[in-house]
Amino acid sequence: MKTTWQSGNQVQLLINGEEYYPSVFEAIARAREEVLLETFIIFEDKVGEQLQQVLVDAAERGVRVEVLVDGYGTADLSAAYLQRLSDVGVRLQAFDPSPKLMGMRTNLFRRMHRKIVVIDGEVGFVGGINYSADHLADFGEMAKQDYAVQVRGPIVADLHQAVLKLLDETSRVHRNPRLWRSHPAPIDPDSAHASMLLSIRDNIHHKNDIEQHYLRAIRSARSRLVIANAYFFPGYRLLHEIRNAARRGVKVTLILQGMPDMPLVRLCSRLLYNDLLRDGVVISEYCERPLHGKVALVDDEWSTVGSSNLDPLSLSLNLEANLFIRDRTFNERLYTHLQELANSRCKSVSLQRVLRTYWWRAPLIFLTFHFLRHFPAIAGWLPAHSPRITPLSTKARDLEDTPQVHP
């Protein structure tokens, strides 16, 4: 898997499901040869049904369609949903599924958390948005705030290769290389200004790649650093570099959850506030809806959008994918949006507010930080196994043969 910067790309920021889903579904509707899609979650709601329909339509007109979902994140699709995809030839598979125990999902760690779409080797999508209605504003107050990008150019070949490499390694399917090769379409060079690098995180060869790119970018910061991240509890090295940047005069802004979908996550993040605020880091909590984004920017050129949170699960256990982007126009677009978010839809956190309860939180901060810092190693004590991919169409056929009990 190449890890070099690719120049001559186009990139478009997509904010929330309102921008992401129409772009992805339209691109799938135009597919001529191949659709590759991997995601953590597909829910059987209005978004999942729209996705199902465009995939069925593509397969019916002869497009090769391959979908990889996570066995933990996507555990409850109905037999009818799966069978409809299988009947038209969609190859739907689950990454490392496990049976439930007393109705509970058990395979929590080392998940396939990536969100990548590649269509005809010409257009790609990367980000943090799953296929579920809770990424749309009309879902209500718990609708998620999230980001993705649409890209064209040489970087699409890297996305294509990354998806196929994961499928080949875990499903042992041998494809005709001439059938599954990428054919990047020519793009207008006058609009292709972005240099990009695809960075993945796995548990074999790329354990620290995403974190290392963050560290290098933060160390290089001279004027501004903005991080908007849903689940913020980084390790010592990232925290150290963020604080160092603020101490040397960089304007550091963290946009974190103020209306969490998982309250424990916000509690963990708040354990870090005291030291960050003392060094001059500006912390804003987004309180309009749950923040689910994983984006950042440094100075006026470097940005990243992807699936990786800055917490132990993403940085040390899950399979993740981030695009790192060097493009001034994109950086400014993302910065303008995040500034508007911080200024008008966030609550600023003051050091005085944090210090009111610091006396009883200090021991908890120490214990929690060091526990989570070593959590990946602790999780590694669990029984090791080789991740596998299982066709979900088999599950659909099995369920079809099983008598259904209705309440």
C-alpha cells in the first residue's frame, strides 16, 4: 500500500448527511463498472433503504457491487434487506462478525471503522459518516454533526487499492487483476490543486500511521491549529504536542462534544481540560447536536478528514482511514466552517469553571488517564484471533429458512 503524497486532485467538503448522501447516491447511480463501499454502520432506516435501492439499481444494470460492513456496527439488518441485495448479485460481507450473547453484541474491539466509497476508480469518498438517519437534521436533537470529502484524481487509485487489499487479506478471494483495476478519469488540471495522502490504521503494518501524521503536522504549526473531534482522549504524545503548540504561540482551538451521544466520552475529555486550558488552548463544546466529526487543520494548507477519533479505540485498536490534504482553498473552507461553529454554536470552556471541581477530579484524572493510556495493551490480553470476512447473504438465506416468531 503506497503512503506517498499524490498531487493533482480535486476535493470537496461534504457537511452532514444532507450533503453526503445525495453526492454518494448520485455517484452510485452513475456507476458503469464497479462500486466498492465499506462502512461501520448501515441501519435499516430511510437512509439505509435509499442505499439499498441505489445498490440494487447498479447491480441490475451490470455493475459489480461489493459492500463491506462491520460485524459489530452493522449487526441487525433483516433477512429481507440482505436477501434483496443478494438476489441481484451485490456481494455484501461483514468484517469479523460474532454471535450475540444474551442479545448483546460482544465483539467490541478491533472494529472495521473505515468509511470509504470508490466508484469506477474515478470518484472516491472518505469521512466519518455512516449510513443512518441520525446523520440528518430531521432526526431531531440527537442528529450528528459530521464530515466527509469527495475526491477525484490520482488519490482515488489509493482508495481503490486500500479497499481491495482489506478484502483480499480477510476473505481470500482471488480477483482477476484486469477486472478489478482502477481507471482514474482525466480531470481539469486548473481545478486539481490538492495534494493528498491516504493513511490507514491497522493492527499489523500501520499501527501508528494516523497518529504520526497528526504529530508531524502539529509540530509544524506556526499560526493556527483547529481540531474538531467527537471522542477526544489522545495519548501522552498528542497531548504534549498540542500543549507545546499553544505554549509557542499557536492559536489552538479544540471543538469537542458538549451534547454527547455517549456521556462517558465527554467525561473522559473533560478530565484533560485543566492542563490544556492552563497552556492557552481554547476549548469550545458544541452543544447544538452530538458532534461526530473527525477533522483538523494546521495553518493555511494542511487538513485531515476521516474516520479516526483521537481516542484509544481509534488510535490503537480499530481499522481507520483518514485523508491528509494540502490545499489552501480546502483548508480555508474548513476553517471558515469550524470558526462559525465555534463562535455561534459552541459554549466556551473557562479555566475558572474547570477549577471549581478540580480538587476532587484530580485523582480521577490521574487514574483514568493512565488506565486509558494502557487500555490497548490491556485489550490485547483478550483472546487473539485473525479477523475474517463473512458473506451476509448466507445469513439471509439461513434466516429465510428459520420460522419467524412475531410478538
